[in-house]
Amino acid sequence: VKAWGMISEEQFTKQDVLETAEIVSLLKDKYNLYESQARSNLRQEVLGTLLTLVREMIAEAAMEGKQKESADRRAGGQIFTFGSYSLGVHGPSTDIDTLIVAPRFVDRDKHFFGILGEKLKNHPQVRDFCPVPYTNVPIIKMVFMDVDIDLLFARTSAPYISEDLTSLKDDSILKNCDEASVLSLNGTRVT
């Protein structure tokens, strides 16, 4: 892959600043391609609410499976965004690609599509709920609090997922994962 680097080392001119301001104004005002602060705050609220629901589902799975090392909610669980949202190049109406990273005792069918799926389907602020379980990258598509969400799931071999987990770049996260989990994890690893 060729990296082009800096196009010009010349100092920008007053004309450059004016033209940039015109372009930004056009993108904001005429084409509505910039997200408002209120919409940005709403997206953060949606992700926070989703994380709470995910951790509740993982705690239920831990209790159900009598996971001694994680039954007290230390089982954790984490969500990661990827794609245009995580790159900061999303528009006001684009979706948020989101990945759940779960410990080894959480089952995709029983817990992700089952327990969490039911919670989301019955949530008063969720509409257009559409689970797609039988595909290479199983996904739940929905509109949550007026924000489009594509929700993926990856089960790791770890007994718990730390709340401090901030990166999935380490290849060890892929160890003993099924193919669907590896494919789901790849979205965050390449963005």
C-alpha cells in the first residue's frame, strides 16, 4: 500500500482559510453533513445504555452458568465502535457499528440473540429490531433512541472481560474464537 504523505509543505494562505470555511459552511448548512452537539450527546447516551444492557445480559449468563469467577458482575463485557463512527467521519444520520466483546460462557444464540435480543426487542426505545443470526457475521440491526445501530457479538476465550479493555489489536484476543467471532472482531481491528 502506497502512503502518499504530506501533499505540500507550504504554509496555508488567507485564501486557503477562507475557502476551507466556505466548504465547511456548505457541508454544514446546505448538505447537513455535520452532527449537532445534541445528536452527538444522544449517540453517547445510546452507547451507555447499550453497555448497561450488555453487562446485565452477561451477568445473567454468569449466574445461570454458575460462573464462580464472574458471577458477581466482574464478568464485565465491553462494547466497541468501529467504522465511520469510530473514525469520526460519520454524518448525522449514519449508523453506529458496534461490537460486544463477551467472556467464554456467553453464548451467541442463547444470550446475545436470546436474552439480550428479547430485552432489546421489548425495549420501549427500540424499533425496527431485526436479528440476522444465520450469516457469516451474525448481527442485530435496530434503531435505538432514534440512532441506527448494527450490533455484532464476539465470544472470547477469556473467563471475564475487564472494563478497562480499550483495544482489540492484540492477536491473543482471537485465540480459540469461533469464525463468526473472529470476523466480528476484525471490524474493530481494521478500523
